[in-house]
Amino acid sequence: MNRLVWYQDYRHGNGDLGAWNIRIGNDLLDADGHPVMPGWGNGELQYYTGSSANLYIDREGLNLCARRELVEQDGRRFTYTSARIDTKNRMSFCYGKLIVRARLPVGQGLWPAIWMMPQDQAYGPWPASGEIDIMEARGRLPRIVAGTLHYGKDWQSKVTDEHPYELPEGAIDSFHDYGLEWTAESIRWLVDGHCYAESALRPGMPFDKPFYLVLNLAVGGFYDPVPVDDSRLPAVMTVAGIWLYQ
């Protein structure tokens, strides 16, 4: 895992939004683009946009910004906007080391995430083809992050293999390197180079196919179902750079 095969280095001008798909709306979509569940399947409150108020690059990095902003769409009203981007059909990989240097917002009701979904649903719809969460955080718990695997043949038999980690110094609102080392034998989660958890991969688990990268900043949602602290908005998730080694 020593060869750099893909990167976005926003602080040095080697990154752009052209590497990403910008997702719009509040609905989880099926493989054909049809809405199947509101709230992106997670009870999320925000409406994702491609507006420069929600998604932009500056000297600090790539920014996803959640705001208190009213949106009316198809007879529905949303109180918040934010951003969600991914690399589906642009960059996916199977096995390697991925590092995302990011600074995350603090505040109750904020849910920043760096995660991966299967490029092709070779084993069927979620959760059968798996999900790899490199980092999720609850904004009201600014020293805790978690890495997680989701899999199982259907919703009823879904397995959630979650590994919380408390940062030894500082909090999520300073830059940290969130890493994933993925081999045929295991998936390991790292923060600032320290491996804090490892899950062995067994035959029958769906983590032997390419996955693509997702970045998003949700407001509300089932991950931490608490009232949103509007005083923390606007809130920004900043990604300084992303490096993939194989």
C-alpha cells in the first residue's frame, strides 16, 4: 500500500469539485434514481444542494456547510441545507489505504461522515452489498468518532459492527487524519496513524468488491436523534486532502 493512486490535495491546488458527484435533495434513491425513502433513509432533516453556500473550496480545503435555510420542494418544507458528494462511477477501489484529513463541526444535531458504498451492488441492495464507514461523529460528542461495517442479507438480519474511539487529544474541530486500511483479510480504522480497531473479514462478507467514497454533513438523523442546536449553524466540515494508496 505504498503507491499513491488517487488524491485530492485542496490546500495545494490539486483538488476540484470535478472529481465528485454532487447529490441534491432529501430522498434516498434506488439504483434507477427513484425515491424510496425520505431523509436519505436515516431520518436526516436537511436538503442537500450544490449551492456555493453549501459546497465550496477555499484555502482551508473542500467545505461542506450546513445552514438553517428554508427550502420548499415538491410540497415539502425543509429547515436546513447542507452538502453531500461522492465518487460513484468516478473513483472506486477494492483494497488499499485511504486517508482523509478533515476538520469537523461541533454542535448538537450535526452528523459529519466519511464513508464508502459499493460501486456495483453485486450481492444485492443494502445492506447485502455492504457499507464501510471510515468516520462518523456526533457533533454533541466532540471527542468521539467511530468506524463501522454494515452488512447482512436483508434489513431484518443487518449486522452493525461499530468501533467508537475517543480522541486522546483535542476534538473533532481540529484537523485529524482519518484512515482506513483494507485488505482481503481485515479492515482497520486509524486516527492520526494510530490503529484503534480492526475487523476480520470472513468468507461470505461483501467486502471483496470496489467501493466508492462519500462525504456528507447531515443535520439531525437516527444516528443521534436529539434536537438540533441552531446556534451552531452555519457549521462547516472541511476536508484538506484525500490520499489513496495501493
